[in-house]
Amino acid sequence: MTTFAAVPDAPVSKFAMNINGGKKGILVVTRTRKAKIDLCSAKQVADVETDGQNGKRADFATTVKTPCAKQARVKKK
């Protein structure tokens, strides 16, 4: 659970958190011996659970951006 003490007592309409990845990042993608995980094979979705100070709860899923670059197709002349 994460809390943000410095957020004012006012409605928050948008929140964005950027996390650097890589070998020393705080988030790690793991795999088992039998299954390799390919972040680029499908859309990655994270579950979000939020509890407001007013007691209301909002749970939803959001798409997570990955470093997968779409390669542009080169037209042959």
C-alpha cells in the first residue's frame, strides 16, 4: 500500500507515475524455467485499487506502457 501525505484535501482528477525500469529498477519482470515472459506479445494491464479519504473506493485496470517499439515497414521501390 502506498499513501501520499502531501496531497491536498481536494479532489484529484489525474495522477501519473513514471517509474524507471531496467536491471536496477524497482519493478522486475520475472520468468519461470518453463515459461518466458514477452512484454511485447500482448497489451500489459495493471490492476489499480484506490481508497479515498472519504471512504469511497475505485478499482479499475489500466494499460501499462512497455519499451516495445513498433518497427516501421519500409516500402520497396
